[in-house]
Amino acid sequence: MILIVAHDAGGANNIAGWLRKNSQQPCRFLLEGPALKVFEEFKPQVEGREVLQGDLKGIECILTGTGWKTDLEKSAIASGKKRGVRVISFLDHWSNYRKRFEFQGSYAFPDEIWLGDDFALEMAKVLLPEIPVKKLVPNYYVEEIISQIHRLQKSNRRATEKVRVLYLAQPISDAALELTGDRRGYGYLETEALEMYLKYLEPRMSRVEEFRLRHHPAESAGKYETFLRPFEDKMNVTYSSNTNLAEDCAWADWIVGCDTMAMAIAAQAQKEVYCCIPPGGNRMVIPERGIQVLFKA
């Protein structure tokens, strides 16, 4: 029996992708936050945190995400290690590897980590020497999205010179506050990045058929309306209602963001992807392969 523990959407999506390929594995679920929606398709009976205080009888392995919004996964790692249960964590990004395991003044390291690409694996070898097993595991979630993008694009072809812009928002300041203690800890705010891109785009807005903003799962609706409202008379501004990233990416001609996993996925799908981190901000930690940087540091 595997106990799946997840909170943030990134790790939850990767684990869900793995589970779809390994559906014969009997599982129990300890889920909170965005992960609850990610795992809806499995109709899980979600357990409470009290399961971690028990003896974990019948649990052969704990498989966790590595989110920064909560200590849920780190609590599960610590509990499993204390009770002699094998713990595996899926690293879903390329940033803050050690921070993701900080727990109660020390570190809660799993027995094994899974990584979805060679770049991440090499980083982990250097940054996480305490974790004995580092395994390259196919990222089925990413593979699924890329396949969906390619399939959906065939029906999105149109004869026009106008472009559709997809802006991938993310809560930069929340992550910076959590990881550095300062909302400007990454050198910029997400609203500043959006403002700078809109200023860059303004002389090109006559070419824009539609500008669609896609909120990060951890963001509230309406967060960016104040910044986009002044441009509504210059271009068609909309907000994504899709939970399906592939649909938005397949729809778009240009995909823009700061440092989100979705940009890396879009670039792997051969989409036209741009980074709009403002000058002075921390540079991308996601692999830059196929991503065009708009503003110099």
C-alpha cells in the first residue's frame, strides 16, 4: 500500500501522471489544497493528518510532492522516516531544492527522490547529497500535456496574421515571502512583470487577436484586473476558465510568463515561449531551452 501525500498542484500533477500509468498500485491519500482537485479523477477517500501520528501499519511506501505552501509533505517524510517506512518525494521543479525539505529547524529528507529530466537530476546530485537514491522517472504528466497540445493544435489552425497571447501568471511574491522572508526576495513582483510585458506589447497590440491571462492555481480570480483594465480598449482581454493547461497552450501563438513549469512544458511542445522577468529580477531557474528572454538582466 502506498500513501500519497500532496498539497501543491505541481507535485500533485506529477504523482497523478505516474499513478495513471501504475493504476494497479493500491493507494491511500492524504491531500490538501490544490492537490484535492488534481486527484478528483481517482475518487480518493482522503485521510486527515492524524494518519501520520499512527503506526502507518500496512503502508509500505509514502510518495510525496515537494510543495512550499505547507509543511504537509515534510511532516509525512518525517513521520515515515521515524516509523521505518520508505519515503519517496517527486521533485517537480528546478528551484529551492534544499528549502523544500526544511522542517522544524532541520531537514526532513526522504530515502529517494524522483526527477523528471536530466537537468534536474544533475542539480539534485550536487544540492542534495544527503538523499541516497536519485532516480530519473518519466514525467508522464508532462508527456500527457505535450501530446494533448500537439493533438489540439491541429484543430486550432487558422488563416490570420493576428496572434493569440497566453500569459501564465504565478504568485512570485508569495513564493519569495515564504522562501526568503521578503515579498521582493526574487527582485521583482508578479504585477511588475505583467506591467512591463504590457508596456512591451503595447505598440504591437494591433496584432493581438486576444490576450488571455491564466491564473496560477494558488491565485485568486481578479488579482490582475486592475492592471489589464486600461488595455481593454486596445485589445481583447480575457481570463482562462480552463483547468486544462494543454487547451490554453494549444490555443496560443505566444506564451509568456516569468518562471513557471508551464513555460517549460510549452517550450518542450515547440510553442513560442517568452520570459518577461523584469531587469534586476532573479533569472529563470527553469531550463531556458526554447524560451526567449525579453528583457536583459
